[in-house]
Amino acid sequence: MLCLGIETSCDDTGLALVEDGKLVDSLLSSQAEVHAIFGGVVPELASREHSRRLGPIFDSLLARNRLTPSDIDLVAVARGPGLLGSLLAGVAFAKGLALTLGKPLLGVNHLHAHLLAAGLDTDLKFPALGLVISGGHTELYRMDGVASFLRLGRTLDDAAGEAFDKVGNVIGLSYPAGRGVDELAQLGERGKINFPLPYIHNDNLDFSFSGLKTTATKCAADLRIEARQAREKRDFCAALNEAVAQTLLIKAGRALDRHPDLDTMYIAGGVAANSAIRAAFEGLMARRKGRLLMPSLKFCMDNGAMIAFAGYLLAREGYFHGLDLEAIPRGRMIPDDMRRDQVGALKDD
Ligand code: KG4
Ligand code: ZN
């Protein structure tokens, strides 16, 4: 089964092919340079760029693998959550393809796909705890199977990546600043600056990073970090890394305490590339004698491969969508509207 995956939920246009669960090829066109001067993604520009880029990327993906559109058995597309205009560009492209090729269509939950992407490199294991940490989302899930996700917690305001991006911007790094903050943090000293851990004194599994964003921004202004020596900037970034990592760790540890049958944990999303977060979660699962699964670094970020792979997993279980598939923006629950045909489930070749 050759599955095409289409990712356009934010500012990266990603297309990939997965055959019987194995990655064939993946292309990603980043719009970072388009949005960098604005310090964040401009939705109108993002959707326009997706529409402009999708066709040529699709053509080169097929051409460089010597394939034709009729070789595709399934068209999977990120249907949300994300920026509505961006999602619509991908969903419309996917519907057009599925209709012309007479092949099934599958709308994939972008956040579930982030977590399932670990399966591109290793065997997936359920039940598990999943943490998606990206520029737009910070969500905890109980995962009981490829189509069985129960949301346990979410951010009440900003995502972890938003905190990295905005604070990084204040200290002179360009968008998206998470990676730049992390690179400086790795050269800095922990404990020189300390930020209070946000929203941990409660008994829930939700997050809130807006307070940390404000505290860190104010601290950067008070200490005039942008104009300071490199050493102070590095220590500041190490403090930000540490505050985000420890906060995530506390809530994930709490979730594991409440679900003692879970000994596997997945972390995914662009922010999962963060060195302090990776180290913190490796430590957590080692202490708990459990397993930490995460996608390889390049599949932590938004990409088409995770959509193609999630599409493959779902189609194998008989799931599909009709042309009434809707794109769902951030903030709205993704409906549980997949149809299922176990007899007609797509099979490996
Ligand atoms: O998953 P992703 O590619 O796109 C969204 O769905 O948002 O995540 C992008 C986010 C950005 O906020 C970026 O700054 C952040 O991931 N990011 C990092 C690191 N690498 C990327 N944040 C912290 N440390 C990193 N190493
Ligand atoms: Zn994402």
C-alpha cells in the first residue's frame, strides 16, 4: 500500500510517501524565511504559499521516485488542528487527488500523527502516554491504539514552542527561535538564573506557558540580556530550557502516576527536539524503568512523513473519510468522524 501524506497545518509544506509502513521519500518546503520578518506565522501568507508550493512538490516527489499518480493507493492529509486557511489548501489538494485517482481519502489528526511518527523508526507500543510539544500545542494523551487517543491535558494559553519563539525573539533570535535558544542553552550554566515553574501548583494535567513567557521577557528586559555578553545570554537560555523541561516533566510524571498501567511514553513535536526536554524525559522513563519513544529529530518537526505513516496505520485498520472531510482549526475539537470498513481495509502488498 503506497500512501501519500500531505502536511500543511502551519507554515511547512510537507509531502511524503510511505509504502507498507516504510518511508519511501519525504519533501519539506519551509516558509520560515517568509514569516521571519514578522516574528511569527502570518496565516494569510502561509495559505497562499501552501497553494503555490503543493503542486510542484507533488510533481517532484513522484518524479524523483519514478512513480505516477496512479501508483498511489491512499491520500492522507492533515485535517487539523492548525491554521484554517493552511489546512484548507492541503485538504482541497488531497480531495482533488483522491477524486481524480478514485483512491480513498483519510483526514489525519496532526497531533496524533506527531506521536505516531516514532513508528517510522521503531515498533509502536500501546498503551502509552503521549506528549505533543510544538509551536501551537502542548497536549498530553493516553494512547490505547492508533485510533484511540484520550486527551488528558492541554495548554490553557500559549504552547511551549510559543514561549521559546517569543522569548527567543526578545533576546534577538529570529523566528522560529526554539532551536537557537536551545543551542545557546547547551553552552550555558543551569541555576545561574531561575524562573518559577508555571502552573504546577494544582492537581490537573493542563499547562500554561503565558506566565513564563511574560516573566522571562521581563527578566530579559531588566537584565538587558540582548545587549549582554554571550555568557549571560547562554545562562538565560539554559534557565528557559530548564523551566519548560521541568514543567513538562512534572505534569507527565503526574499523568503516569494516575495511569499506572502505562510504562511507555512518547514525546513529539518540534519542541521535543529540545536537548533539556529530551534529557529530562530520558531520565524520567529510566527512573520508572519504562521506555521513551520519540521520532528522529527531522520527524519531530512538521512533516509529510508522519501524515503518510498515520494514514497508513489507520487505513490498515479500515478507516477512511468521504469528500465531506472538514478541516478543523486550532481550538475546535477534531470530530470522531472516520468511517470504517474492516473488510475493505487496505492491505500491505
Ligand atoms: O511541530 P512544529 O514543527 O510545528 C508546529 O506544529 O508548531 O514545532 C515548531 C516549534 C517552534 O516553536 C520551534 O521554535 C520549536 O518547535 N523548536 C524548538 C526546538 N526546535 C524546534 N524548541 C525548543 N528547542 C528546540 N531544539
Ligand atoms: Zn506540528
